[in-house]
Amino acid sequence: MNNSKLLSARGIGKTVKSGDADLVILRDIDLEVTPGEALAVLGASGSGKSTLLAILAGLDTPSSGTVELEGVEIFALDEDRRAELRGRAVGFVFQSFQLLPALTALENVMLPLELSGNRDAEALAQRMLERVGLGERLHHYPRHLSGGEQQRVALARAFVVRPKLLLADEPTGSLDAASGEDVIELLFGMNREYGTTLVMVTHDESLAGRCHRRLRLAGGRIVP
């Protein structure tokens, strides 16, 4: 790790309407993540951690505050430029996999490469699926894959663009213990191999313990 900042958030707040009242989801969140770091964001259900991850990705907009990725204020960009920055620099792994059901494993992994105009999309996607142990499942659709295999496809899709930042939201939340452990070993191994910076939302203390640093949310605030 070095001391420069890859990701920086200042004064992040998120408030939404709930009937006639305001529901405060996040309050005055500050954080910094350095290149190569693995940060765990811990908190109970409803603590605001998934909302924070979405804001850090520019997928949701804060009510207040700023987020910088590689020194760029992401909410100063229009949605097209924000999407371009995400496509170039950010990978995602979700609890629910978020694979497109009408596409094969190979096509799911090719998709972000094709969107960026990469002419070697098929070869790169195939190599990445082989890297996650699915070289014989290239042409299977998500419905024909186990949960653990689907999450491996999701990992391949996330890493195939060689992102600087990987955002993971409860990556083992839908898996049994054995499949979850396999996925986590793969995630951390690939994270080291490709020098990716990781921000992972989890409620699992043992999983968080594998990260360099922990940040805990409660009631939308960072707590000791």
C-alpha cells in the first residue's frame, strides 16, 4: 500500500422521505481508502452500509457530501461520464450475483469488456473464467450453475476489466459455508494478484478480520 488516496468521501449524508417524515440513512460519513488496501464496512442490517457502498460507486447520490475516485469528484460528472469512470476503474460483486439470466457465463464476463470496446473480449473472458475454475462451464446459463459457481462468474466479471477498486456487498451472503469460504479465498487471492483495492460490506466479523482495516456503522454513523 502507498499513502495516496484512491477513494475519499467527505461529509456523506443520505436522507429520504418516509411518509411525512425524513428518514436519515447516513450522517456525516468521512473515509479514505489507499491503493491496495482492503477495507471492511461492518454493521447490522439497516445500518446504512449498502447505501454507503452505492454512493461510493456513484450508483446512488448523497443528500450531502462529496466522493472522489482517483482525485475526480464523481458527483461533479454527468451520469454518462460517471458510468464511464465506473466501467474503467470499478468492479462490483453483489450478494445476489446480478448475472444476466439470458447470457451464458462467458457472455456475462464479456459484457463489460464489450461495453468498453475491447476487441479481445471473448479471449480475456475465457481466461478469467478459467482463472476462477469455470473453464468447463463457459456456455452454461446462470440457472444451470450453483450459487458458488454464479458468484465465481461474478468475480470473473468484476476482475476482467482489471479495476483499481472492487466494491463487494455481502459477497458470501447467499452461499453456504463451504461455497462462501471458496469464494472468499478466491476473492482475496485475486485481489492480491491484481493489486486491487477492496471495499467490502459485511456483517461477518471473521471475514472483516481478513481486511487491513475495519469501519463500523450504526444508525448511519461511523462508530468506534
